[in-house]
Amino acid sequence: MSDPISIGSRKLLVLLLILIGFAGCTHRVSVEQYPMKEGMVTSFLGELPVHVINAQDSADEELIGQLGFHKYLANLQEWTDTAIRVLETELHDRNIVTTTEAEKEIKLAITDVDFYQGAFSIRCKLDLKVETGDGDAKVFTGDNNSPWTLYRACGGAVVRAVGAMLNDPNILYYLRN
């Protein structure tokens, strides 16, 4: 009885499947806006409106990490938009209006993202550059773990970076006065 698939064809098929398995994939990582947990930010109120600006110039997809043969890309301008939405939500909760017509401005840019696969969680760490209208510039780090997904870890890191910013005495002084 003759086998319809020759041994040479079987070897070629196995080799092809192995190569496909090692080829990996490229994933695009976007972050959702998560709410700031109660107590993460110092209590404060402000009166003057603020213009929040996305200062991340690059809209390109950047490589933020690799796990095995999988590459992860992100548009940091979109991530900065998420940080702006988190900040604007917190400012509105504190009676601070955000408008493009305000004299007072804050520029935000997520400038660097790294992530690490642990045994039971994924850790995402990012830098948020903040510049106030009076020239004060600082970088705040958001560092978050998630036992679920990279996306949740990075979304939480954005919230933590904005939280760190809103706990900075110079930023708070600028927002209050």
C-alpha cells in the first residue's frame, strides 16, 4: 500500500510548521483610561482654567518590548492622549476647567515605555514628561503590575504616572494658583 504523502514531504511540512511557530507576531498595544483610585492623589481644589497639551511629537509606532518572538508596538502620542484624559477627569473632579483658551497650560508626553514578564504578572513602567506654563519640567514614572494582561499593566502605569504628577508640590502649586 502506497502512502500518499512521502517522507520528504512530511519533513518539509514539519519544518514549515516549526518555522511558522518561531516567526512570531507583531502586536499593537493601546491603553484604556482607567479611573484613579480614591486616595491616590492629594486633595486639592483650583479655580483657574488649564489648557492640557499633548507634547508627544511622534505619532509613529515604536517598539516597546519583546516577549519571545512577539514584538509589541505602541503609538506614544495616543498613550499621551490617554494620560490627558486621566488628568482632565481628575482636574474636573477638583473644579478645574480644561479649555484650549486658558492662559495656564500643562504639556504632557509619554516618552518611554518598558515592560517585563514575571512569573505571575506583567510589569509595565513608563515615563511621563510634564512641563508647566511657568517652565517647570519633570518626569514622573508610572509603574504597574497586572496578573492579567500587558494592556492592563500599561493602562495602570499611565494612571500611576498621572497620580505621581498630581502629588508633586510644584505641580499642585501651579494648579492652585
